Amino acid sequence: MDSLKLLQALALLFVLTSAVATSSDGSDVYEWAAANGANVSKVVLRDDGEAGPILHAKEDIEAGEVILSLPANLLFPTRVSDHSPVVHMIENTTIGRITAICLYLISERADSSSHWKPWLQSLPPRFFHALSYSEDDMLHFQASSFKELRDRKKKNVRQEYEQTVAPLLHKLPAFDPLLAAVDKPQNVTREDFTYEAFEWAYSVVTTRGIFPGLLGEEEREGEVPLLVLGPLADSFIHGASGVKISYDAQEHRCVFSALHKVAKNSPISIGVGMSSNMELLANRGFMMQNNGNNFVLMKFQLDRNSDMHASARESMMKQLNLSNPMTYVVRYGEMPQGLLASLRIQSLSPVEFGSYGKALATPVTLENEWRAYRLLISSCNSILAMYPTTIEEDEIVLTQTKTSRHLRAAVLLRREEKLIYESIKTWANDAWASILYASAAPADGSSSQ
Ligand SMILES: *[C@@H]1O[C@H](CO)[C@@H](O)[C@H](O)[C@H]1NC(C)=O
Ligand SMILES: *[C@@H]1O[C@H](CO)[C@@H](O)[C@H](O)[C@H]1NC(C)=O
Ligand SMILES: *[C@@H]1O[C@H](CO)[C@@H](O)[C@H](O)[C@H]1NC(C)=O
Ligand SMILES: *[C@@H]1O[C@H](CO)[C@@H](O)[C@H](O)[C@H]1NC(C)=O
């Protein structure tokens, strides 16, 4: 008998713990959104590992069908608390829209009577975007320009808080223990608007918001909000473009429809525009496989110190509308025309100066072309040497299962960058080979001397 009781108790315990487990898979926020007018007839929320609860198709969805529609009262920051102090705080200021949304997020989070409570409680406790990386984490990015991007973001967010938010705080009531005892936690005070709270709100917006303006033409229709943020809208997987956004101004609903057929049980994916993995990691805290928008930055600068012809080269570059110095965005296996032309100018010997005009479109001479490619390859090698590990060593780290999410992201990103530099060397090799073969072709009468 005792053992039966124990079994029953255990069964009860099991039910209880599994109920707790399902509340963190997003089912609370799903039910709440449905009760508040979201049309979720085609979707469910299902835990997708690192990405958290993600919208999945409940049944096959045909191209053009509505996947999900959300009433305006589920689009933040509508329906903020009646006694939100933010309206008064930002009145007559020129505060940016994103910053205003951050302030509303802070105030709704501090107000236990907020309409948004179920959604705010469903948000993850940690974020994995640029601001979440410590100085120690940053070492793993090696020579990547993710470091500059992250430092700039940290600085900008801090500056926005200090220069825009902090001067407005005097408009809010200060914390008063007597009032707090009476009004309880509904009252939002100045003390709720710390820098940490602002960084949290900023993190929610950048990692979970949809910015329709960044999406492709076919992924939005008509007038769409600048930012779509709120329950379920923040639960698409971001990657391949599978969803079109529109806003029905008559019904006051944000509508997400299928760009292609979505098979039952598959996750529903929304596009990321032209974002590279570096930008995705910095803003949203994740990266995509096979992202064709990845790039490295290569800076071209004429050598003023040891090149006595630097001024002459500079004026040639001016004639050709080539900037010096200039930072080029270089994608996998692609050579920007301006960078190649600049390398040709840098590699001109004085006897070739007269022919500099050809540099924009064609090799100036075979010799010059050869020197330009050598310069390109040696530049790639110098940059690669600034990364302490090789691609092979990075791949070994990636096969280890116990690497943290931060470390893995750093290794993935630095490996992708190295692959791009290697692809540029391969480009130079192939380009040189094709010149050799072209000059050797029998049809070309001027060749083979
Ligand atoms: C919900 O959406 C489905 C298809 O997307 C539609 O058939 C249904 O009528 C909608 N329900 C309501 C209550 O609007
Ligand atoms: C904002 O400007 C209006 C019109 O000038 C004024 O009536 C109002 O009091 C101002 N509000 C605040 C909070 O300063
Ligand atoms: C505190 O919140 C209540 C509503 O819950 C509101 O009526 C009251 O005015 C607030 N007090 C202050 C000082 O803002
Ligand atoms: C450089 O730019 C100027 C003005 O934009 C233009 O007139 C000129 O044709 C350009 N030169 C070349 C070589 O592209």
C-alpha cells in the first residue's frame, strides 16, 4: 500500500514538473496571445533548442496563406499601462523611436499590473548578441572586426542612455518607501530606469524585434511598422525568407503570410535581409549556415612612407575616381573592382605610369597584373597571420561538444573570415591562370612571346 502511495506521489510530482517544463516552452504566452486575439490556427510554439520556443506549422500551409495574424494590442508598445510614466517622460522630446520603446519596456516590466506581463515573463534570461560578450570572450574573435562592431555598439548604447535617457529621469517620481507600501509594485519610479534595465530593453528589441524595412521587397507589402515586436511575432526563426508581412489598417492586424509552401511541423522562418553573420551575431545573437552575405573588410592605402611615387599614384587614383584610403567589403570569392584597380596602381612601375588609365577595367601589363596579385596574396597572408589559429585548428574546436555558445560563435565567425581570405587568394590564383591560358590561346595572335 505504502509503495502504491509513493508511486502516486511520484506520478503527481511528475505531472507537476512536466507542467513547469511546458510553461517554459512558450505555451503560456501562446495561450495568452490566442486569448487576446492572435489567430494561431495554423501554428504552434515548439522548443527549438538554442533558439527557444519557435513557431512551427500545425498543418501544411500553402503559399499565400495567412500563417499568423496579430491584433494591434499584441504589438508592443500599444496598450501600455495607464499609469506608465513614459508618456509624460518623452513628451516634447526628440527621443528616437527605438529608445522610446526601450523606456516603455522598462516601465511595463516594473509594473506588475502590465498587460504585457505574460510576454515579458516569457523572455529569455540571457541574450547572446554583441553586448553579451565579455572582454575575455572577445579574445576568441582574434583579428575579426566583430571587436570594433561590438565596442561601437557598447559605446552607442551607453551614450544613448547617458545623453538621452538620464536627463529625462528627473521627470519621474523617485522611489518612496511609504508610497510603495501603499501602492505596491505597480508604481514605476526613477530607480527602475538603470543602465542595466536599458541594456536589457535594448537587447529585447534587437534580438527579438522584426525590422520590416530591412527585409526584401517581396517580404513586405504596403505600409508596415518600423518595428514589429511582441508575443509570437518574436518567435519566428530568423534565416531563410519564408514570410511576408503586411498591416491591415482596417482590422488593425499585423498579418504574416507564407511566401512558399510550409510543410506540417516545420519551423517558420522569416528573412534577415542582407545581414552577414557578423551583423546577425552582433544584433540578434546567432549566425546562419551558408550565409552568402558574409564579408571581410579590406583596407587599401597607398604606402606614403617608403614609396617615392605615392603622390603620383594618388593623382592617378583621383583621375579614376578611386578613393585612398578606402575600406572594401569583400565577399567569398569576389574581388571588388575598385580594390583590384587600386592594387594595379600601387603596383605600377614608372615605365607603366602612362598606361594607368587601363587599371579600372583591364590589366595594365602582364607584369603589373602579376605584381598586383602578389600584393593581394601577401596582404591576405598578413591578415591571416593576425589570427593565431588556423582553419583546421578552429574546426577541431568546433567538434568539441563542451564549448560554450559564446566560444563556438567566435570560432565559427573567425573561421568564416579566414575562409573568405583564402577564397581571395584562390581568386587571384584562378585569375592569373586564366590570363596565362588566354594568352596561350592560338586565336590570340599577339601572345606567346
Ligand atoms: C484564422 O486564420 C485562418 C486562416 O489563416 C482563417 O481561416 C480563420 O477564419 C481565422 N480565424 C478568425 C477567427 O479570424
Ligand atoms: C509639451 O508642450 C506643450 C505645448 O507647448 C505643453 O503644453 C506641455 O506642458 C509640454 N509638456 C511637458 C511635459 O513639458
Ligand atoms: C501608483 O499606482 C497607482 C495605480 O496602481 C496610481 O493610481 C497612483 O497614482 C500611482 N502613484 C504614483 C505616485 O505614481
Ligand atoms: C569620375 O567622376 C566624375 C564625376 O562623377 C565623372 O565625370 C568622370 O567621368 C568619372 N571618371 C571616371 C574615369 O569614371
